[in-house]
Amino acid sequence: MSSTYETYSIRERSEKVTLCHVEPLERLLLWTLDSGSVYYRDVDYFTIDVREGTTSLTEGSSSSLSSGEWFYNSSTGRLYIRTSDDTNPNTKNVNVKYRLFFSTGPFSLPCDLSAGPDVYYEPRLKDASAVNKQLDDEQIGIALESSTNLSFYNTDGYFDEIIDSLIWENKTVRVWSWSPGVALSEKKLLFKGTIEDKGFSDSRASFRCKDAIYKLREPFPLERFSVSDGTVPDAYLDTPKRQVYGQFDNLQCVPIDAIKSGYSITGTVSGNVGSASITGLGTSFLDEISPGDELTWSRDVEPLTFTVASVNSDTSLTLDDELEDVFTSVSVTNKPARPWRKKNREWHIAGHKLREPTTVISAVAQDNRVTVSDSTDFEEGDLIDVNGENAYIRRVFGSDIVLEQNLGSTPSVSDPVTKNPISQAYIKTREAFIDRDWTVTNGTTDSKIVFTDTAERNVARPKLLSGSFTFTNGSRTVSVSSKDAQNEMQTRDWIKSDNISHTTYYEILSVDESEIVLRAAYAGGTNTGGATVKNVELISDESLITVSGSGLERSNTWIKAAGSIVNDILQQEIGITDVDAAAITEADQEAPYKMSLIIPEALTSEPPIVRDVIKNINESVFGSLVNDGDFNLVYRVLHQDKPPTLSVLNDDDIIGFSQRFRNKTYSKVKVKYRPFVDIFIGENTFKFYEFSSDFTSNFVEASDELEKTIHLYDENDAQSICQRYALYHSLSTSTISISSKMNLMTKNLGDKLWLSLDRLAKRFGNRDRQKIGVITKISKNGDAVSVDINDLGNTFSRVMSIAPNTVSDYTSADGDERLFNAYVCDNSLEVPDISSDKELGTNLIG
Amino acid sequence: MAFSSLASSLYNVGKPVVQSIFSTLKGNQDDLNSRLLTVEGAINKIDCFNGILVNVASGVSTISGAFGIYEAQSAFTLTDAVVGIFDVSGPSWSGTLRIDVQKSSSLDFSSSVSVFTTKPSISFSSPTNYTQSSNAAFSLVNKDVGAGDFLRVDIDALPSGGVLGLIQVKVTGEAS
């Protein structure tokens, strides 16, 4: 027993065995005190886990247990437990997980198929249906859920006692292929998943099982807006908070400081029957109220609402009608006719922390050129804080950063540099600026933009007014002549004298034809002349507020590339931890493109299912999410590189093959990328790019067009992916179906195969009978394997690969070298050997 | 990595597209970029306005073009703007000294735009002699000056309490 699985798998005759572990659950009572706080009971099946409720206890090494431990004696079948608080387990919810052992033949093997104690494998496994794996899209996508049906003999009633009394649903199942002729360590995992359904008869029991990929059908888990987030408009309550990966432009924000039906004013008010006067106590009428506003007193009986005619002072205002009721020192809410500039200051960006890297200056060249110790995630166009001063980055090269403008004061070595998570913010169509108009609160569970109460004034354009405006020192009244002031301004607008020495704007309380009343007394010198007015567009509950910036940061890392995003979703969002970390790293290297992924895409929409989110990512970078041989999830990015470690598959290695072609060619590919909100029309949109393939139009004469949405941020990346779609769809795709012996048992979706078959159709390019393709479907059972191999529109033959430095020139190279390597082509003839046109159309950029 | 020539024999027709070609290309690109960064920092500066203004008037809304008009000979990006004061001791000052730079595509400044989001200014609530402003912020949209564009410095806020004898103005850019 020393041969490997590979040698066993190619033998003409060999004993093939299928092994199976099934792990049902049972709740146990009737524990007997052993000694101290240790209890025991005898169990019928091998125990692998004991839980209090949903918390697993620790497995001990003997019956001398500490608190929170258990021990199973496999020789005697006795299970010992000591609860976490040393109390009687009969008073607790104690669950026990068993492991049942089955096979297609009787064997005594380790309980863990490794070094554990031997147990008896019941020869009841009738058969396991073939485990199928297939991508839901030929070239990219997510593996369709693997499934299998397990069938066990039950003619002796083995399952009668337990099929209904133990809990089987959603419990773990594993199936292996093995042979007594090889070491147990050579066994191959055929399936790992959970039981979905069970069946029973007097002759057999069966379980229908699916793997972990089914979890991708759950909705993407997102926190929802609630009253604890602030004053959230009803339209947004209980809707999901956004999750944003990568970088985003003009993302619409949600108000959490809204006015809704009104805001409580400071202080209390009093009024008398027959009077239109309202008196305030501790009130700030001049700040909080304007003519035309509606005040409401919410009393036990029907609420009382009044409309404000004028505001006289901080403690006196006049209604437009006399009161019919008396009230004293009551609180009122104000529903303003024009929004108040101290509400709608906080706007929600996303339900997580945004990327905010920090570094320090290590050298200073000039006031706009510095070197930092780590420039990771600092990019052109970023808004950074250099020791308290904000500046935009013009260029980054290595660790050198060039700013758009000089800093106000020369920075010093060790000064901190922080990238602002938000680089731009817009109040409707006007850009607002950091610190002067807004700041960002970047918490671990929510990120928000907070506007100053002068933001709208700052972004409004000044309007010069001629005429005669008399500003009087110490007075709130500005007299106007030769101009109808009502045509030029209204309450909550701002005005200043046009005198060069008078720079302060004053907020307007009311306007009539010849008089403007300010909310605060004019502090400048009395002056008559022109005026400058700012007609402000105040932020309301319905305003369009958009921001641009960097997406999710997790553990001080910017999650921006496809592989990392998929990994974050699997591990952090839906709790699948069996993910191949090395594959994620490689995927990020193959597809380092910065994504722009917003979940959900439209505000207030329900979250999509996880599968659809990953599908969107896959379509953006030609990604695939598959199971590997150990049923870990592996993320791969499809590309045409040909690993030099590939070994060739000849006719002797297979049972048979067939080849089919599918014409799915497009002359034009249009992509939508970088989603954003158009601030001029207030609607979600994308940037667009389209590519027309001259090759497909002229030679294939195809006329169909393909449209895709790809969630990439950078234009160059979007162009590359769009052109790659065109390349993959410029010729028919060939799929080769191969049936083989067990020699392909170790292959998985996304693996590449090198075929050299006597009757394979001669390939595009060198016209030999070799082909490289990628596995898009694989079916395995204990006896045989079949695979589908896709050549991605013949791109493996057509797209160049960088060669090792030591390969031969084209004219000296053999068929294998010409299959793997690219060659410099003649400028006119576009071939590496001008005496032959076989290579025409190869050595392309992929 | 220093610049190294790419031998033409490496890319003759029929040669394999080998890794060393790309290594050489990347190394050369890195080297050129590094040297360009140095050169750019050293000799790229453009002085649009750099001087002093005497006897600054008051009682008006704006003083336009006190420093004349600058016509750009080639495209560049504005990187710095400063207003400075000299000895201002004596008067009881208040208010603000502030300049603006207007950009126009022609000598007609009726449709000109400010190049700032925050104009350089010095507060005169408690002015310090021989101070320069440090608060200018350029508009990302208007900071780029094209060949043939015109720039004009305006004074749009003056402190009250006295008459400023001298002010310094400096506006610079870099070819981009």
C-alpha cells in the first residue's frame, strides 16, 4: 500500500471505495453524577462535539474534566460532561453531535480518516450520485451548487430508530473516494456540504445534500435605518444602509437630521385669547423662525397651529390671526416655510467606515512636493490633510506626492498625512468645500457628512445690486430706494454692503418693497450704496446631497479589488470561512482594478441576494467563484496565461472526447461603468464606453452587440475589460467534452488543461492538434470523471504570453513552444515568420 | 534602476516576447519618471504676479487690476497665491484684507471667473506686522490656466481704521 492516488486512478482494475461521514445532532438528558461536577451517560454513537445551547464546549483528554469540557470514551461509549458553570447538565440545553461512519464496504478506519481511533465503517452506502460542478456562465460566474444524493441500505432497520429521532437537516456530510491499495492520506474528497432533505423506506434511507454555495442565495445582510439614527424621513426608515466597495462618485446621501413635520424651537411660548402676539421665554425667534412659518402646539386635544406674520425680536412674534385659546409656557414645533439652515446638517453616506489611510512625511522637497513613508492608497485627485491643512494630490510616484497647490506653511518631516474619505461634496449642483462647508464623521458602523450652518451661503453666487441701500450701524433695518427689494431677495437669503471694508454678510428676516429687516443688528459703519446679495438654496429633507470618496475599510485595509471584495462578502457578511486565501491574493494581482460597487444600487431598494452581487463582480473582471478539491471556496480571475507547469493530456489519458462550437460573436461591446448620480437631473446613471471590433465586423461579419454593466471605477480598466469582452466574442467558442478515468479527479473548475489529441480539430494559429482551455464543468463520482473545457473564443491560441528568457526564436521553436509563447511580428504582415501566414491573427494583446 | 537601452535584436521579427523586454521597459519608465519629477520641481515655476502695491485706496467696492493684466504664454496650473502686509502698527484696524484673481479667456473680463474657492486674506482684528496669508485654496475647476488666458488681481476687501500704505501680492504656478 504505497502507491499514490494518481497511480491508482489510472490502473485498469482497482478496488474503488466510497467513504462517508454524516454528523447528526441529538439533545440529551438523564445525565448521572460521576464525581464532583462531572456527569456521564452512555451514548450509541461516536461523539465529536457537545454544546450548551449553541456554544461548543471544549473536548477534554480524559474523564477528569475542567469546567466547560467534555470527553467521549470510544471504547466504552460513555460520554462525560462538566458544564460551564458546574451545574447539573439536566438543567441545561445540552446538544451532542455524532459522527456516523459509512462505506461501500466494511472497513475499520480512523474516525477522522487520519490519526484518530479506529471505528467501524458500516457497509451501508449503496451509492453516491456523481457530484457535478459547473459554472453558471461559460466564461465567468459562480459555480452552481454542487449536490449529491446519498443512499444507504436499511433492510435490517438500522435507520428505523434514528431517521426521525436524530436531527439530520442542515448537518454536515463528507464523501471521499479511496482504495485499500493506497494510503488513507491519498483519499480524495468528493463532496462536503449539508443535508437538505431525507428519505426513508424499509429498504433504504437517503439524504439529498448541497454544498456551501447555496448560502449565496441569502439576501445581502445590511443594517437598516431606524429612529436611533436620528430624525430620518419616513421614506428611508427601515430601508437598508448602503455598503460601498472601492471608490465612488456622486453617491446620494440620506438625511438623518431632517425637519419632517417640524422641529422643536428653543424655549417656551405664551399667548392670549383675542391677541395675535406670542411671547417667548428663553426663545430665539430671530434665528429659528421666519414669516410664513407654521407653529404647532401639540396638546392633548386637537393640536393648535398658527402662521407667523412677523418676527419682532427673539422673544416676540406676531401671528397672522388672533388666538382663540390661551396658553402659557408651552413648547411648540416649527414647520418652516423655507428650510432652517441649522437642520438637515447630517447626511448618512454608508453603513460602515470609509477608507481613511494615514502616513507621515519622510522628506520635504518644496511646499507642494513631499515624500511620505507609505503612499499606499494615496492617489491622484485625493483630498489629503497635511498636519491640519487640506490639499488635493496632483500626482503620486512611488512615495513622492505632488500637490495641486503649495501648502500654506512648509511641512516638516514626521508631519501626519491623512487621506480624507470624502474628496468632494455637492449641495444639489454646487460643490461645497471641506472645513468651510462640511466635515466627515467616519465611524466604524456609519459614515456621515456634516454641513456647517453657512454652507448654503458659502456656495451661493454673490449678486451685485445697484440702487441705494442704507445700512445703519446698530440697526436691523436696511432701507432701500430705487429698487424693489422683494424682487431680489427673500427671508433666509444674505446681504452685505458693497463697501470694500464691509465683508460680513447678514441673514435676512423679512423683505418688503423698500425695507429689509435683518436677523442681527448691522455692526459695520453706517453706509449708503450698493449691496451684494446671496440667494441661497437651502438644504431640505428632499435635497440631493452627493459625495465622492473611498469605500469600505476593513481592518485598516481598503477593500477595492474584486478578489478582496468577494472574500469580504463571504467571510464578513455571510460567514463562510472556508475560503482559499492564496487564491484571493492571486485574484487581486490578476485583477487589481479598482471597483465601484454600491449595494443596493438604488437608495431604498431591498438588498440583492449575495449571489447576484458576486455575479456583478464576476462580470466586471471575468471572475469565477468555485469549490476546490477540499470544497473550499476559490476565487479566480479568468485570463489567457498558459502556466508552464501544465502537463499534456494525450489520447491514452482519456476515454473519449467530443468538440462543439458555439457562435456567440459580437461586433460591438458597450459597457456601463462607474455608477454615479447625475446632479443635474437627480437620477442614477453610469459612464459609458463602447468598442467596435473591426475583426468581427469585417471577417466574421457579425452584427450583434453586447451590453454589459461593469462595476469598475477607472476609465482605462473599463476600456480593457470592454475590449476583452470583444476579443472573447470575436470567434466561435469551442467546448471539448472529455470523459476520463480517475486521472482528472484532482481537477476543478477554473483549472487549465493542455490537450494534444490525434483527432482534435487543428487549432487557430499554428494549425496543430493542441489546445489549451479552462474547465467550465466537471462531474466526478467514485469511478470516473468528465470535464468540459472552454477555449474562450480561441483566445488561448491568439493572445500572447510573456515567454521565459531562454526560449528559442520562432523558426527554431517546436509546436509546444509555439503554443505557449508569443513572438515579435513583422510590422506589415503581422506574423513572426514572413514565409508563412499560419500565425496571422495570433500574438495579440489580451 | 538606471536607464538602459533596449537592444534592437530583442525585438527583431520572430523573437520571443520575453520577460526581460518588459523588465527593461519598466525600469526605464521608472527612471524617466523619477528624473522628470526632479526637473519639474526645479525649473517649472511661473511667476504671474510678484510685487507690491502702494497707497491702496478705500471707499470703493473692488479695486480691479491694480497689478495689471497677466497673459499666459503657455498652459500652467496655479499653485500658490499670497497677500502680505508690512508695518501696519498705529491705526485701530478692523475688517479683512482680501485679494482675488480673476481669469478670462480675453481682455473682456465681464465673464471672468475667480480661480479661488478661498481667497487669500489676512484678518485685521489683531494684525501682525510683516505677515503673509496662508489660506488660499484654488478651485479645481478654474486653477488651470490655458495658453492665451488672462489673469487679473483684484482687491475685494480692505480693512477699515486706516489706509494701507503697502501690500505684497504673489501669484505663482507650475507648468503641468
